[in-house]
Amino acid sequence: MAKAVIFKKRDMSSDISDSGLKYVVPPKLSFEVEAEFDNKIFDQVRKDSILLDDMNEDVLVVYKKACKDIEGKLAAFDKLIVGMVDKGEDKKDIDKQIDGLNKAIEKDRDVAEVAAKLAAEKTWKDYAKKKKEYEAYKIKIVVSIVVSIVVSIVGWSPAWPPASA
């Protein structure tokens, strides 16, 4: 089976707005969707820019939704952290919230992974109905969303904020 990259984003940071965040820093995430094609059809599909563009567009919709969901979680958790810092909460409690954020983002990744795979497969099936020579071939969608969580609290240390603040 030959592989073709349908969608690839090495770093999602530029697509996740961090404007207005005071403490939480957006995570470093990558997002990649590949399709494995039977060798007999691969050359034809590789030259089929319409199919590949359609698959890319459908996966892009999922990608943008995932970014928006992550932005929402970042904003909600930042607001929570601001309140915790203002109340002088212990760093351990704040770290627990950051761990919760990391788990929520991982769930978003899992959901986006499945949705991107389904979107690309649906595009293939719809397209194969129009192009009869594709009908006999199945493809395998491989979604690789690699996450390296780098969510952190900017400027936070046990001695910060000062007691007089």
C-alpha cells in the first residue's frame, strides 16, 4: 500500500489563538492525516487533485473545529487559573487544574482523530461512486495526531504573586 498525506500541520499553535490568555500557554500539537491506497490505483489517485483537495477540505473542517474547541478550553482554564492565583491558591491545586486541561485536550485530540478519519473515508466513498474505476478499491485512512503538551503557567512560582499583591 502506498501512502499519500491528505493533511499535515506540524504545529497547531499558530491556529490556536492565545490572545487574552494571562497564564495558560497553548499546547504544541501536530495533526496529520494520511491515506493508504492500493498500489494499483495509487498513481491515478496521486494525480487526482480534485479528490485530494476534497479530502483535504473535509479534514480541514475537522481540524478547525478541533482548534476552536481547544481555544475554548484554554480560555476557560485560564479564567479559572486567574481566579485561583487571585485567591492565593496553592501551586499543587493549580497544577491539578493544568493536568485536567491536558486530559481535556487529549480527549479533543481523540475525537478529532476519529472525525478526521471518518471525513476522509466519506469523501473517498462519495468520490468512488462518481469514478467507477475507484469503486473496487478500498483505502485505509491513517490519522496521526501527535501531541506534546506544553501547557504551562506563565510567570507562576510558589512565591508569585507576592503576598502584598
